[in-house]
Amino acid sequence: MALSAPVGLSGEDNQKCPFSMPAKATNLNRHGAAIHLPRQLLIGSTVMVRNRRGTQLSARVVAQLAVSQGISAYGIEFMEPGDVSNGFWGITFPPLENRGATAQVADHAGISRRRHSVARPQA
């Protein structure tokens, strides 16, 4: 299930111009999200993300994911420790200790891991 939420985003764009604007967050996870907005950002820059309840967190822009029709999508990662950022989306995520290391890395990157079963030939 893809989770999304409206957010406020502020920071500096790739031209070093300050901005503050609404944006859309998708692929919500305990570590960050994908942010969609009509601005170009610098990878490695810091932005402030504000949720509907007015809570703000700092996040690092870690990757440009896509550009389509003037809207850029970026992967962001919260900079605060997990206990501070854990409830930011208003979602309870399952505990990490119940999942394998590969699933934890995929969750951290905002990637859903698909498992494929392969039939093994019988001898």
C-alpha cells in the first residue's frame, strides 16, 4: 500500500534561492519519504519538512528519483534520531527487530522488496 501525505517544505533550491511551499510526500517510511515539488534541489542539501500537525523535522536530500512535467521527486532522509522522527507521519511502523537485515535496508531506502519464488527442479 503506497502511503502519501501533503507537507510543507522549505529550504534552498539548486540556485540557492530560499523557498517555502506545499509539496507531496509519497513512499512514507520511518526514515523519510519521496518528496514531489516543482523545484530543483541539490543532492546533499537540507530541507525542513512540516506535517499537517505542524511538526517540523530536518531532512537531507539523498537522491533525485524522477522529473516529469516540471515536477521533481527526491528521496529525503530525516536527520533526527529515530525516536524523534518515528511518529512524524502519524503511522505506526512495525518494529525493525522483527524483520531481516535486507528488509531493514530496503525500508530505509524507501524501496519495497518483492519476493519471487523459483521452482526448483526435482532430481
